[in-house]
Amino acid sequence: YQNSIDDKLLVERIFAQYLVPHSLETEERMKCLYYLYANMDPNAVKALNEMWKCQNMLRGHVRELLDLHRMPVSEANSTAMLGKLASIAKNLPDPGKAQDFMKKFNQVLGDDEKLRAQLELLISPNCSCKQAEICMRDVARKLGNPKQPTNPFLEMVKFLLERIAPLHIDSEAISALVKLMNKSIEGTTDDEEEGVTPDTAIRAGLELLKVLSFTHPTSFHSSETYESLLQCLRLEDDKVAEAAIQIFRNTGNTIETDFPQIRSTLIPILHQKAKRGTPHQAKQAVHCIHAIFSNKEVQLAQIFEPLSRSLNADIPEQLITPLVSLGHISMLAPDQFASPMKSVVANFIVKDLLMNDRSTGEKNGKLWSPDEEVSPEVLAKVQAIKLLVRWLLGMKNNQSKSANSTLRLLSAMLVSEGDLTEQKRISKSDTSRLRLAAGCAIMKLAQEPCYHEIITSEQFQLCALVINDECYQVRQIFAQKLHKALVKIQLPLEYMAIFALCAKDPVKERRAHARQCLLKNIGVRREYIKQNPVPDEKLVTLIPEYVVPYMIHLLTHDPDFTRPQDLEQLRDIKECLWFMLEVLMTKNEDNNHAFMRRMVECIKQTKDAQAPDDMKINEKLYTVCDVALCVIMSKSTACIMDSPKEPELPMKFFTPPDKDVINDKAYISDETRILLLTGKPKPAGLLGTVNKISTAGRRPYNRSTPIDTLSSVSMNVSMNVSMNSDLISQSGNRTRELCTQIPGSETSENEENPVTIITVTPVMVDSVKNLQEVNSVHPMSRTDSAEIEKNILIIDTETGDVHSVQQENRINEALMHTIPKPINMDQENR
């Protein structure tokens, strides 16, 4: 179904009236739900989980609205109510009309105390399904008018009540679900008659209960339910035990006072899981202890002390769970464990584990391996990197300069392409894991303001290059984590500029995913500004258009951009700029086209703060600005209007503008400008992309030798990694030399996602009115796509529709790239 509110409401009604009819008795209703959940495919499960989360979120909005009604009348209160009504209306059909009806409903609530009490009961955690049906009938009767058979206002209120009322789940329903699961565990039910095995039914039942523990936690407060969960903890299925621990974590806030017998049984099980369970079980056990026990400090110390003393890098298989537990303990209780953790970090994590390679990886040439094939030593190193991040996130300060040292270590990991010791003992697939871990670690630290401030421009650029990594899975997972943090507005705005580099990705699906991420993030930020009062000083961190300066600075320091007058490199820059600007310029909201033009003009009056005295760097900066202006002015006539306000440029990346000097020099010629906009399409070879991907993280640094780095780290227990901080000063020609030295099999995608490298002689294509041609810059070849694409994609700039034009007769020739080991192509692709 489509991601629209109407379709979501339709799915909810189908679920409530047909799949699991709420009119059924509790036991029968829960049996329907239990086996439905066990038989559904993963996407259907996600849809159902999302339905409950949305309903729970809407209940929260209504609860907050009722809280505002209890407060004294004031202008601030009225503004907050309007914002809350708008949030509620977005979850109802036809949000425009819904908002007007919700304002009317809000007035009725303000005047009718009994109606407010009924609504309070409806969203109460203790409301049963039968009480909910009675409340809904009473509210409908109160708002209805017998003389008015069709009442749109009443229909809209019914929609709201249906979404917030607990029509399916209450304490009695949870007990019924637990009994069904117990029968599956005991083998006294005929699960196979319902189309599932007992193991599948148990696992699905626990996953169902886990989701409901988020949305209906108080419904789990019964001795019978907790006894059944304890029984699940003793099962051999790791997933079942993990889900049971998480349910205790979400619902067990009253266990200590109301269920002492459960508490005494649960504690030793949690200790055992934290010390010797799976990594996921260890994480949930530590969080569970922290969430539900009053003497959490004592409990956590009983886990921390034996684990920290028993760490042994020679047995990496036994390291992973202890590292997970220690990391989460230091994050949850920093005051108690931050100091003892420092010596563990300096003496064991860095010196003994990360800076040593004890085993030799398998040289199979693969860029990625499944989890079960990754060596235990590398899995331990990945968890060690995560431990460093969790330790710092718990402290939330850089008084000991530990964050600086950690960031230098992570940068060294990226510069060395994942092989920190540079002894060439780690396999390529393992180095991919370590590059991904280092990039994600920097991104995670950037979410904490005190650490974001100390991340240098060079370190940010290294982190950004991970999205152009040679390994498909590294690019994919990094982009997903980047989007997840941005959409929650947890990462600073500059990190959204990283998506501009996705224009270079050789795989079509990755570029499409990046574009969707940009659309979502830009929409979320604009909506947040509309719905929340934001002070002016914070607006620069939220307005999506302010990503443009960060993008220009990032592209200026793109290691593939070495010659500002090279047409092919300028085409690369133009593609990256347009990848972002196209989404920003979809609508000219608040005259943002003129604002972006003015922003770029202001950058030309500044210097690059990273290298203010470097004439070549500043020339590259101004050249990128001219390309950006060229693109903006060719796509919009509104950009020539006056800017609604003067932009503020980030001081970290640009010097204050020189108001006495007007930089009106053109850094790209008129001929280049015309070629960029209307000239021949760029050849479809991957040279620039492969250069970028194949040496990602290495080129921006003039780094010291491996021996110097190793000796420096060994001598400094606070993890100071010796590195030259003068980044991006190597010759750009070296990137192309490096590429020619790499065998063809290494510059391509891994076996699961091969990339075919070809060169297509371009042919001029007639211009199409009101249509923007999208260059087929990169070949898209993956396992599921055996043929080379033979379409030119055309996007209608008015409607956004995508068309394709056959270009079979437009290709004059297709030649293999002249690389030492050319990639084999089957006859069909030829």
C-alpha cells in the first residue's frame, strides 16, 4: 500500500474488522493475532508494527493536548494547542479539513469536563477493550445530532477515536497471548495446523509481545506474564531469550516493588546473559538492570569488575560479549565507570587489541563476507571501536582530551583503509568492516554537541568519503545509518551534504536511495520549522538550504577534484551539486532559489578556513561556486530576485567575508559553462568514481609511516595516534596512478554486486522542452541486472515524471576501459 494517510487508515480498518475482528472474544481474537503474526512475511510484520507505533504516537498527542487543557489559559498555551492539533490532524484523512474539525473538537473539550474525562479514560494505560467501546459510543452520542444524519465533524472524531482506542490489546489480551505461547512451548497446541512450526510460533509470539511492550507496557504487569517470560529466558533459542529480556526492560519498572519473587529469579539470569550471552542479549541485560533495579550501581559493578579483569586478546572469540557489556555499562553509568574504563581503553583496547594483528585473514579477494565468515579478531575490533564511542557518549565531555585521541585513531583507521598496522595481514573483506566501523563511529560522536565541535574539517571529509567506499555493503550500511540519524535531526546539517557524493555511486539503486533520503530529510526539517517555534540562531542549523555551503566546501576538498579547469572533473562536480540542488529547488519556497544564489555569491567573498592562504584551494573553492551559480541560474528564473535575507556562513569552514574586495572573477570560461549545461553527455566510464572509491580515506592525508604511528600509540596510553594533520595535500594525479595499479577485479564491485566498466562514445541528444536530461553517468550493473542499461532517463521538471528514450542507435561504440586486468563481459553485454 502507498505511504499515504488514507491507505494507512484503510489497512488499519481491514486489520480491525476482518483480519483480527475486535468484535471477537479476547481468546479468539488473540489466537487470530498470534497465528496471523507468525504467518506474515517481514514486510507485513513491519507494516503491522508501524500501525501500533503510529496509534501509540497519536495517543501521546491526545494525552499532551489534555495536559494543556489543565494548564492556565495563556498565549503560549494556545500556541502549543494549535501545534498539537496540527500534529493530530496529520494522522487523519484530509488533514486540511481535519485541522478545522479538530479545532472545533478542542473547543468542545474545553467546555465539557465530562467529555475530557471520557477521553482521559480512553487513552489511559489501564483502559480495557470493553471500556474503550463504551467510551467511544458515549462520545459519539454526545457529539451526534439526530437531526443531522450525515455529520462530517462526527465522522472525523470517530476516525480519531478508532485510532487511539485500545480495541485489541489490554491486560486480558496480553495474558491470552502468553497462554498461547506457553502452549507452543509445552507442545500442547497444534501449531502446524495453523501453518507454522512450534519454534516459529514461539519466536513470532515473543516478537509480537516485544512490540506490544513498547506500546502497552502496563498490560504486562502480572505474575503469570512474568513467569512465562522467565521460562522463555531458559530456552536455547537466542532470539527468544533476547526478546524476553527486552520485554522485561520495557515493562519491568514495578517488578522490584510488586513482584519480589520475579526479581530474585531474574537478577542471576541477567548477570549470566551480560557475561556469557550473545552480544545482543548482553546489551539488553545491561539496559534491563539499569532500567528496573534501584541498586543498579551495585549490580553493574558485579558485572564490570570481573569482565574488565578477564579481557584476553589472544582469545577473541570470548571477547565480543564482554566488550559489548563494558561499553554499555560505561555509557549508562559514566560517573561510576568512566575513570576505571580509561585504563582499560588505553592499555587493552588500543594498545593490545586494535594495534595488533594476531591472525592472518583469508586472501580470497572478496570485498565483503557474511557475518558468520568474519574472523573473531575483526569482530572483536569492531566491538572495541563501538566501546570507545559508548564510553565517550557516556562522559559527554572532552576534559581528558580522550575524544581528540579517539578521533585521531578513527581517522588513522580510515586513512589506512581499515588496516591500522599496515602489515597486510587482514583480508579485504575484514578491512571493509573496520572502515565501516570507523566511519560510523565518527558519525555517532558527531551527534553529541561537545564532540561535534572538535571534529576537524579533515576528519569530517574522511568520514564523508566512506559513502564512496569501494565495497557496496559499506556504502549501503553507512548511507542507512546516516539517513537514520539525519531524519531524527540528531546529526548536524553538514552531514546531509555527504549525500551529494552519492551522485558518483556506480549503482543505480544507491543513487535512488540517496535521493529518497534527501527528499525525506529536507521535508522533515521544513515540517519541523513549521510546527515548532525555533529561535533565529538555531534556524541556520535546521533550514535545509544551509546545506549548500557545506556541500561546496566538501566538493572543494574532493580528492578527485585536482584540476579546476579539467572539464571532466567539473562535470563530476556539477553532477554532485545538481544531485542536491535538484531536491532543494523542487519548489521555490520562501524565495529559496534567490537565497541559495546569494549564499554562493557570499562564499566567493570568503576564503577556505581550512587553508586560507592556499591559492590553489581557494581557486578550487571559487570554481565550485561558479559551477553552482551556473547550475542554479540555468534551472531557475526566480533566483535573480533579491534574497529574502542575508545568509550566515559557517565560520568553521569559511573566513569572514572581505567586504572591501568584490570577487567578480569568472573561474570557468563561457565555453566551459556552455559545455557543462548543453554540451555532450559525459562518457559513461567509471574512472573518477573508481579513483574515489578504490582509495577512499587514503588520499586526503600526508601521513607518517606505520612504524612512527605504531610507536606513537604504544607510548601514549591516551591513544594519541601520530598523524600529519595536513590533509588533502597530496597530488591529485596520484589518485589516478593508484587506480592504474589496482587489478580490475579490485576496482569492481564485490562478487555479489559486480560493476561493468565501459566507455560509451557520447552522441548529442536533441533538447526536449521542459524536460531535464539526466546523464547516464555511471553504468548500473548488479547481480540481478545482467544487461547494460540502454535508456536515457528524462525527468520532467514540472511533474517529476521519469521517461526513457531508447538510445541503442545513439551509441557509436562501446569500448572496454584500458586497465591492466579488464573485467570480463558476457556476449550479451558486449
